[in-house]
Amino acid sequence: MVTLSRKPPAPALLASVMRVADVLHSVRTRLAALTGAVPTIVAFPGYGSTGWVRVLARVVLTSTSDNDTKGTVRGWQAFTTVPVRHSRVEVQIGDVIHQVRADGGGLVDVVLDSDLAPGWHTVVLRSPDTAPAEARIQVIDPDATFGIVSDIDDTVMVTALPRPLLALWNTLVLSERARTPTPGMAVLLDRVVARHPGAPILYLSTGAWNVAPALTRFLARNLYPDGVLLLTDWGPTRQHWFRSGPDHKHKNLARLAQEFPGMRWLLVGDDGQHDPDIYAEFARTHAAQTAAIAIRQLSAGEAILAGGRTFEDSAKSGHGAVTWVSAPDGAGLAQQLKVHGIL
């Protein structure tokens, strides 16, 4: 597997690259406007607790003829939308309206005060010149003690993402309907949720927010439990050439541990990327908040496509007394989790 350097580039060079990116964004914005694209709010499920909610959405320019809502799009179509930078957005929670701003990538990711009861709720988002959008929010009971964090690529969906050419094919060309669910994983997660009523499930992935609507449809079509996507942006930042996928997962896990200090998490991933090391680190630093770690083992062919397999034993050796199970599919993981009382 090729590892991209995280060494910060020369500030002057990176500043030049960011200026070029800004120019390209301006050109794309003008071209989108000329082709009839209009500002659109794409709302994502969020989560929270009594007293606060985390609201997630993107403001983008999309063509009125875009068939993304019809459910039969190619991956590349998700990347033709142009983010509307720093746009003003109203978030209505009940009778209360909050004024927020999207970031430079058009992303709204804000924590707002609320007084919603535990359960699923709907909030309304509005922005100038856009139609209102509704976001579903799962308010987690303060007394809840069990939650699930699951990876997506090669965990619930077979993608072999780390292989560059195959990743491009899967992301930019392949129809979402042609993607393959991982055997037994939907049943496993559904059984865990049934065993722990009210348990939140968060799908934590290094995928881009552009593909969130397609991922949502894939999960629903393959009967995965209703949950919240935690994705990221691609491309350079003001400090680095590339955004770090492991950093994204580390930060969100640490955030969940802080937001829900009484929650114990079942961490589900695969051995084709960094999940064993990331989860083992969380177990070392948050042992009391780790219910178990479940790692799906890639087949020999999948491991080759993925650029290798994480040496899982090295991660196991430092995770302490936390339950660690591994199997090639959801059925095998379920059998082991049942033995440990998770199912």
C-alpha cells in the first residue's frame, strides 16, 4: 500500500496551490451558473443529546436536471456539484431559528442548542435562493450506554478502496447499484441494534461528502440500520497536500468519547486499512468506553486488491483487556460477539 507523506509542504508553494484551487473554484462556479445550476442544500442525518444537536449538510450548485435523486447515478456525477462557500444557512429546530455559515467546502457542521426529546427528529435548513431541506437528527438518550461505530469501505461495502485504479473506478464510474454489500454485515449490525434498543450507529468513513447521498441509498437498499454518516473532504488544506483519513477517524472517535462519556462503543472495521491500529489506540486511551472491537478479515484476493492486510496481531497486543473478535464475514463476527455477550 502506498503511503502519502504528511510532511507539511513549503508554505509559499502550498499558498500558490491554494490560490490556483480558488481560481478553479471560481471558474467552476461561473460555468455551473451558465448551465443553469442552482444553489441546493443537501442535508445529512445528524445526532445529539438532550440539550444539543450536531447538524450536518452541504450547500452546493447542482443542475436542475441532475438525476442524483433517482438512485441510478454513476459515481462521477456526485463530483460535478460545486460547493457554495461560506453561505449563510438558517437551521430551524422546533420554533427556534439559528443562523450559521457553511465552511469553504460548503459544509455545515455545527453543534446547536436544542430541547428535543430522545428519538429521531426533523430540522429544517434554509439558505438564500435555495429550497428548504430537512435533516433527520437522532437525539440519543442521556442514559444510553451502548453505541456502534462502523467503517464503510470493505467493512459494510466491498470496494478494495486503497488500490488507486480500482478506487477511481468504484468512486467515479461504477453505478451505486453495482456495489456489493459485505456478506452478513447488515444482519450483524441489525442484530446488535435490536439487542441494544436506542443504540446509535455512526458510519465513520474516509469517503468524501460528495458520495453521502449514494452511500445513504446503498445502506438503505441493503437493509443496514438507519444511522449517521461521518465523512470528510478531499483535497489539500492550508497545512497539508492531502487530508489524513486516520486523523479523521481518530478525531471523530475522540469527539464521540467526549460527547458521550457514559457510552461504550462497539467498533467495527476491517484489516485492509488502518482500522485495527485506530481502534486499538482508542481502546488503550478509552478502555472504559470500548465495548468490543470487531474486525472483518479480507479474503486473500481482497487483501491483494487493497494493497495488503494490516498485521492485526500488532494492534491486538496493545489494546488491553477489551474484547477483540475477527472473522471474514458478519456471521462469523456475530457468533463471536454472542459468546462475549454483545449479541
